[in-house]
Amino acid sequence: MSTEQERKLIVQADIGSLRQSLNSFVLPIEKNQCLRLTSLLDNELMGITDLTRELLRVPAAALQICRVAGDMARTKDIDILTLEQACNMLGTLRLGNLLRSLPIVEREHMPLAYRQMLSISEHALIQAQGLFANRMARLWHEVSLASLLFLAPCWVLIYHRPELFQVWDARHLEREPADAQIKPWLLDSSHIMGLIQHLAEDWWLPPWILQGYRSLGSSRRVMVKALHIARDSTHPQQQQALLDDDRGLSRWLTMPANSLLMANGIALGAHHDWDDRHTGRWQQLTALYLGCTLAEAQSASHLNAVESARSQGRHDDPDVWLPAQALIWETRSRKRMNLPTPTHSAGPSDSAGDVQEQTNPPDPAIWREQCLKLLGQSGSFASLSDLLHSAIRALNQGLGLNHCWIALYNGKQKQLIVGASAGFNSPSAIQGLALGNCRATQWGQWLKTHTLHNVNAQSLKRDSALIPATVKSLLGDQCAQLLPLQHSGQVIGLLGVQELQQEDLSNEKQRKALLKTAECIYRALMNFQTKA
């Protein structure tokens, strides 16, 4: 057997193993989503339509319902076309049991890449409803479900392998991708397309989804012909003449199933750049499909993006990028943005404790270096103090935050204990400081209300009864930001940044960088705990 044949066999075995693993995995939902769905199901005044409309707002639950209903439909050799059909096939009792059995993970503990992937699918749903569903009123439910679930196999893949999304994102944004140990075949589009198509078949997803995959694969030549005609959007009569001369292409173009392909194409393209050629191609094809001008299709897709951003605002997830944000920017602005993405390898660190105060401006290279080390999976840290020192360097030297500290929950003392800090004159004054019990207390409940708390003299006075005296004494009358680290609904740590200016509290760029750093620290703590 040749080396090439051996390589192909290894790749096929890897794909088969990953396919089996992804088939057995059930995506989690948030606790409040589960409570909302089950309460709707138990409410006799609510019909199945009310439930399915809410299910479209919880993509992971919608997918699992369709997967379970698909197993039943396969034995009867029928297709699942709508959520109503899937819910009716399961019945109220089984549907309730299924919803209550879904894994519960709070949003901030889900991989950011997965949350971003869900956001793209939710955007595609709004694009489909805005562009097509209203014009195909009788197929509204079919269009909605298929558009939302078109990328569903990617949700599961990205939840397991978030680094794949990061590499894809970096390539399209023309940035250096993060160093990641990824098998070459996972970066091969043909292998990935084959994998997600097999998953869609295994799950018995709506046939429109499979047709969309075929249009990207075996029927690709037909779609390329349509894209070529759509490109000449300034001559609609000539476009129509070309379609009249090719009846097969004309029939393909008018298939309702192609609506979800265009909606997802626009959502994926807009994620990176509204002015990118990929986005433009899908908008041109949409204009040809709808028989409208390119300007009308573009305007409609922009309005749909705004509606999607408004709808997704309920998630309160500032780390997730929404394409509507870029509509007021200059062309290709997002590709020119210097976003803080960990890209470089990290070096060794020193012991924890109070790091000498830094008054220099932020150093993105140090930030990336330390964040990548925190995200490492191979046990980068010899001790917890080593980990905390790396975290403090990311905050202090990387983000240029002159006064910061990290406290971790100590189960024996039942207190948050400061383990590392920077910017304080006396290490002993802050090191080991107890900041109160955050378990089953008002202080802990207050911390869990937000992923980032902006604190100033007025808010300290307002919430004085909830905040321990040591915390109030530490913060004084300064402006500060507190970021709780949570796991399984419990606060396990707290990041503090103080001696800020009032305008710093409304600095969105700093807020996002802090939240991203907190996520890196949380993942490092989880990896360290697993290793220990």
C-alpha cells in the first residue's frame, strides 16, 4: 500500500471517528431558555405556534427536537419540514421530557466561536424571513426552519473544535491565524463539506438543507452559471433572456430551497465585510432570484441585519460580532481593525504576587502572548501562582491597566482571596485579602447579575448593603470594574480593575478586551483544575 493510500485511510478513519462523536453530542441551552420553553409548553393558553416561534430563538433546542423527530420520521420514510411537524410528531409529553433533559450551560461558559456561529445562523434566519418568507407566505415555516438549521452541523463541530472557526475567521479578515494544532484535513473544505452533509443526513434534517449542500457540491456548476448571470445586474432584460434560453437553470433558480442558501451566504459574507465580493455575489443572486434591483436587495439585507442585531440584543453578549455594527463604517473597516486576537506563542513567567506597577500604554503583543498561554491545552503552568501571574501580566502590561487584582474562591475559608495583583505599593496590603463569601449570599447574587460591573462612588453607595466592607475599603471612591468568573452557576473568582477614569467605564473597546481576558483566565483555571 502506498503512502498516499495510507494517508487517505487515516483521514477517512479520522472523519468517521469525528462523525460518530458529533452524532452522539447534544448541544446545551441556557437555564432561562429551558424554563421559558417548558413554561410555554405547560401553559394551556399557548398553542404549538407560540412554542415553535420561541424555539426559533433557541437554535440548539430546535435542532435537538428535529433530530429526535427525524429518527422517528426516518422509519416512516417522511421528511421533517417544519418545527410544528416535529413537535406534533413527538407529542407534548415526550417534547417536555426532551426539553428538560437538554444539558444546561450558561452562555458565558460556551465557547465564543460557537456563540458567534449561532449568531450567524440567527442572522441568516432574519435574512430569510425578511427577503423570502414574506413573499412565500405559505412556506414561511419551511423557510424559517431550514434557514436556521442550514449551518447546524457546523454548530456541533465548532463547539468541539472552536479553533477551526478562529482560523477561518482570521483568514477572511486577513489576519494571522492563531497557532493551533489542527489536522490538515480539517482545513480542507471538501472534507468539511462532506462531513457536515453526512451529519445532516444522519440527523434527517429538512431536505431543503441537503439540496443546499448539493448546490455547493455536486450541483456547483449550475450555481456558478446563475452567479455569472446575476453579476450583470445592470441589464435585467439581458439576464432574463439568458434564463429563458436555459430552462434547467431557470427552474433551479426559482426553487424555494435556494432561499436558505442565499440567506446563509449573505449572513456569512456580512460577518466579515459587507463590501466583500462574497457578500456581493449572494446579494446579486438574491436580486436575480427576487427579480429586483441589486440596490433593493442590498438595502433589504442591510435592514434585515439591523433587525437581527436588535433581536440578538436579548443575549447581552458583547463579545459576539453583529454585522449591523459595520453598516456605518467605511469600506473594509473591519479588516483593518486591530482586534485583540491571541496569535503569538508565550514564554515562561515568574512567580505570582504583586507585579511592579506599569505606567506604559497597552502592549497588544504581551496581551496576545499571555492570552494564548492561558488558552493552552498542554499544561503550560507549573503552579496556580504561575497561572495567576500570567493573567495579571495580560491585564497590567497587556491592557495597560495600572491597578488590578485577581481573587479566587477558597472553599476552606469560604472567602474570595486575592491571589495576585499589580500596581499596589505594598504587596502585603492586598495579597491574601479576603473579599467576602460569594456563595449563597447577597454579595454572590449581585456579582452574578452581570459579567462586568461598572463601579463608582454613587453605585457603591447605592449597593453598599450588598458589598463586603473589605471590597468597599479596597475600592474607596475610585471608579472600578469587577468581573466575576462563574462555573456551573457559582462564582469561582473575581477580577478587579480600579483607579479608572469615569470615561473608562463606558469604553466599549476596553470592556470587550476585559471580557475576553476574563474568558481566557476562566478557561485556564478549568484546564489547570482538570490537570490537577
